[in-house]
Amino acid sequence: MFRSVKPYLDELGLDEPVVCYQGAVVATAAGEFLRHVPIPLELARRVISAVSGEHHLNCYVDDELYVAAITPEARSYADFQHIPLNEVGDLLEWLDRPPTKLVAVGERHVMDALEREQKARFDGALYISKSLPEFLEFAAPEVTKASGLAVAAGLLGVRVERVVAFGDGENDVELLESVGYAVAVANAHERVLAVADLVCPRDSEQGVAQVLESFVHSLA
């Protein structure tokens, strides 16, 4: 969510475009959406019908998080992202405009099974991927982090093949495949490791920072 990114922009004093929502949004530091590709409403309603009966589902509209009920899964996600929850009751009845994305939340093995099931059900009509093992994300079919980066790079006048990208989750695969140099942390998803040009130390060892610092020192 943009609202989750905003505190870091403020702390670092950055004003360049940022990629949010798996690439569905490219926003200015002031919060203006320069790109917004939501899930078509009828497709979103199909996801809600298929998923919400058995699984907790987050719904994102206008940079706000909406849930049918405040469950432990909803609370764990909101606490992880430091964002408020809006309880609306029946999501299918409530939703009347295209959401930016939908996220199912649950135990890892449950989300693994749900991912296989929903990819078969929607057969490319949606972008479906895991961001973390417990979070299964649904977005419009043309949305990936790679497509969001392409827009941001164009706004900055940077060629994507000159970009270095870092990743760890399954939803980073398209991003790493699109850039000139791909870096995965050592504890990354196996699909991310497979497309990486370099594997750096794991996140708990600040592997990304180590790579960036090495690069800066090499320029000194």
C-alpha cells in the first residue's frame, strides 16, 4: 500500500515515484497515482465468491484496507503493515468498484493449496502470486512488479536493463527477470534464486545493504 511506503519516503527524504501494490500502482511521494490498474469489478467479485467463504480476504480500495470481519488473520496482516482495518461485513455485497488488489491470508500450506486451486480456476485471467508464505495476492492480469518498475523507470528516464533489483518472494520473479542485474537474498523463494545473477546474504544478515554498500565503496 502507498500508505505503508509513505513513512519511509518521509524518513529518507525521497520524492521519486514509488511502485506499490505489486506494480498495480506507481505513485508520487505526495500520493498521486500516476498508474493505477485495479482488478475489474466482476473478476474481483468472482475471487471473493471463490475464496472468502473459507479463507480470510483483504480488499484494497482507495489505499484503504477493508475486511468482512476483524479476524486474527486480519489483525496479523494489519499489525505487520501498521495500517488500520475497516470492517464492512459481507465483502461481496459491499464492493461496488474495482479494488486495487485482494489478498488471502492463512497458514502456509493452506495458501499453497489455494494458490494452485485459484491459478487453475482463473487460468491467467488474474495475476496470482505469494508475497509471503502466508499471503496469496490477486491483481489484474497485466500487473506485476516488473510492469510497475517499467513505468517508474520511464518516468525517471532510466532504461530497465540498467536497473539492479533485489528480491526474496515468489512475486519478485517477474521483476528480477526484467532487469539488467538480479539479486536474491540467500533465504529467497526457490524460483527467485533460480533467476538471480547474484545471491547475497540472507535478510537477517542485511544482505541487500551489504551489496549496496559494496557498490558505493567501489565507486569511491
